Amino acid sequence: MKLSAARVKAPLRRDWSAMVKAIDVRHATIEYDGKKALQDLDWQVRSGESWAVVGPNGAGKTSLMSMLNGYKWPTEGTVRVLGQKFGECDLRELRTRIGMVSSFMENWIRGDEPVLELVVSGKYGATRLFRKIGTSEKKRAASLLRVLGCEDKIERRSKELSQGERQRVMIARTLMADAKLLILDEPCEGLDLGAREKFLGGLARLAESRLTTMIYVTHRTDEIPPSFTHAMLLKGGKALAAGEIEETLTSENMSACFDLRVRLEKLGGRYYTLVEA
């Protein structure tokens, strides 16, 4: 079942000129091998906001996240991340202020790595420490683990953690480096139900703390924590709808995004997608 574009709620238009932006994408297009992965995308994110980016496979989510990290370059348009305009800044320095959490990153971590050292290593852009941890570093690491619900894991080693716990520890590691932008690329992949809920609980507390701007990439609306404020629906490399989450995540918009008749129900602050016959 397909809906015409005219029935889809248009992206919200706001005056962003007086607001601090963590992300400012203007008319961005990414094209390679004759295919447009992103098409004329406009997207602005204020510092401290938490956004869910939702869309089917092939919607352009991966290309968008690669662009924000400076690994893919727009063939048209402009991109500013954390106030730095691409083409006029040192991307290597900028990447030190952007945290990335994805299930594939687990391959970088040794199983015998102590949790405390793993978190502190984020401050130095490494995955292993070869120095003594200072008192202030230990206090900050413990504080970040507490925010994410992992304070009782501080004496453990990486191999003793569940996959969900490792994901939360990796977020703490990213924040140890004082990342101003945190990108989570389908971080619940491979998690069982219990691990997923514990992980999302820690993520919700982090969003409420507003310690960093967060972008959560997923194709499942039920993974979006209740404390997230905004959402963008991607389809075919275009923003189908974007803005405050309650006005963006609607049954009509989701049906158009996935070419499927669905009903969206909100329960306990979470959005559940039900397929209609």
C-alpha cells in the first residue's frame, strides 16, 4: 500500500538562525556509481537534542552517518558539524569530538581489558591504556558509568560483560573524550530482549542528562527511548518528514516511509509499529 506524497505531513519548518546547531546540513546530495544515496537533504539539529533517524534498508541512513563523520563527501550542498564547515576544517580534529557506537566496534576491544581502563582510554583516542589512571579520571569514568546504569561493572573486564553492557560501556568511553555528538548506528543489533531493554534504559537516562547531542539510527520505532525529542524519516535518500517526534512519528508517515499500511501506537513513551492487514 502506497500513499501519495501529498498526504504525508511536511517536515517542520523553524527559524534556526538564533539557535546553536550541532548539525546543519543544507541541500546535501551524495551520488556515486550514478545513484543518489542522499538527495537535496536539509537537516538541522540543535545542541542537546536527541534524534531518531528511521527508515528502511537503502533509505540513506548509512550514507548520512558516514557524511556526518566526514567519511563521505556531499557532491552538492554544505555540511556543518559542531560549527565546523566541511572543506574549511580539520576533519581529523573534528572526529575526536564525534562519538560513534556500533556493534561492529566490539572487534576493536580485547576481552581482558578492564572496564575502568576501557572507559578512560576514550579520553586518549585509544582502546588500551599504558599508563596509570588519575583520581579525577577514575571519578569521571565512574560518573559516566553511573549515568548509563553500569556503575557495578567498574571492576569487571570486557569479556565478563553482556553485549548490552559492552555497548553502554562503549558509550561511556565515547563521553570520556567529551564527545559533543554521539551517533548510535543500530546499536541494538544482536541484543536479546533483556539486554536491549537495559541498554535502552541507560540510553534514556543519557538523553535526559543532555550531556551530548544524540543521533540514533534504526528501522525499529520501538527501540527509540521515551526521552528522545525529535525524529527524521528517510526514504530513497530524502527526508520524508522531520521535526518533533510526536508530529513526525505518525501512522500515516510510517506507512508512506515503509510502503506498508501500519498503525503506530504509543505506550509507556515508546512507539510500537503494528502492521495492518
